[in-house]
Amino acid sequence: MNAAVGERLALSVPEGVDERWVTSDRIGLQLIRLIRLIERQRVIKAKKDGVERAAYVLLARLVIEGPHRSNALAEAVHSDPSTVSRQIAALVRIGYVERRPDPADGRACLLAATDEGHRVFAANRDLRNRWISDVTSDWDDADRERLVELMDRFTTALENHHESGAAGAEEDR
């Protein structure tokens, strides 16, 4: 944005691209805006309770899907096991996650959300949903449903593309 006049500068479009590329560029820019706005909200929340945003992702996965081994959790969130280990240690320290013996392998442990972790997740989910409801309060139900459908379609396509890209990368080795 041009701070002097408060306008966005037009980005140049490379020669030879089609309208699909231009629309994809617009989608990409809107995704960046969305991520920044969400991150701003999460930074404000994280400052209040001292928990990193990435740790909430782990807590959410444990609440929604149930207990996981640490390596499986890292794989599920596409993160490095050492990073997940550090984040889980913080969640254990504040009482949102606990380590339990793995009934399938006594040498391993499962990570599970505690009652307090479930409570914190539910409270954050409620705040998020109220915020989204407020932001979209002047939208009709059909527009809200259409947004859900399009986002679901887009994220599913991203997941499928990621999985097929990962498989292709494996084959290249």
C-alpha cells in the first residue's frame, strides 16, 4: 500500500500469462491478507496466555483427533519432530497436554489433551466463532455457506496437491 495516498499499487503482470494466472494472483494476495489478519488476532491472544499459535494447532489436533504419538503428531501437522517436542513441552508445562503410556507399546507415550486443554480449546473455538459471526454479520446464510464450500474445496485441493507432490518427490529420489 502506498502510505502517502493510502492506495494499493498495481502489480505488473508478466507477459504471456492468461486470465487464470491473474485470478490466481488475486487469490494469492487475498490469502496473504487473510493469513495476516488471522495472525494478528492470534498474536493478541498469545500475548494474553503465553501460548504460541503453533502450540494451539497441536492442542486442537489432540482435542479433535485424540491422543497421538509425538512423531505422528509432527507428521500430521507437517512439522519437524523437534519443534513439536518443544511446543508439546510448553503445553505439558501449563497443563493443557499430558503424556500417557501407549497401550500398544509400553516404551512409548501418547500425548493427550487434558480436561484443561479441552476447556481452553473450547473457549478459543467459541471466541473464534463469535469473531467470524461478527465479521460476517451482514452476510446472508447462502454467502456464508458458499464460503465454507469454497474453502473446503480449496483446502482439499491443496491437501491432495501436497500429497501428490510429496509422492512425486519420493519417486524422483
